[in-house]
Amino acid sequence: MDASKIIYSINLEDVQNVAEEELGRKLTKKELQVIEDKIGDYIDWYSAIDRAIQNEILSLSRNTASE
């Protein structure tokens, strides 16, 4: 297994789509740089991974055990 494989990412199109929905416009290059530098501060990666494990892996294990 490749431990460095990316399993989820957010690209500039994702950011621009949200900006257009929320601001009614695309972000400037300067604004995009700010978002690129700070977006990781707003994503709780540990909790997202933990919830996915709890909801998908452990529930699958429980369902398999009850069959």
C-alpha cells in the first residue's frame, strides 16, 4: 500500500464554486492564496476520519457479525 496516496482533496474549482455560491463571484488570485494557506485550519481531519471509521467500518463489522 502506498502510504502517501491522497484519498481526498479539494481543488481550486471546488473553492471557486463555493465562492460563487456564497459571494456571487470568483475569488482573486490573492484571495485564493489566503484560502489555500488557511483552509486546513478549518477542517477537523481527525474527527472526519474517526467518524468515517465509526460509521462505515465499525458498523460494517457489527452488521457482518450479526449475520
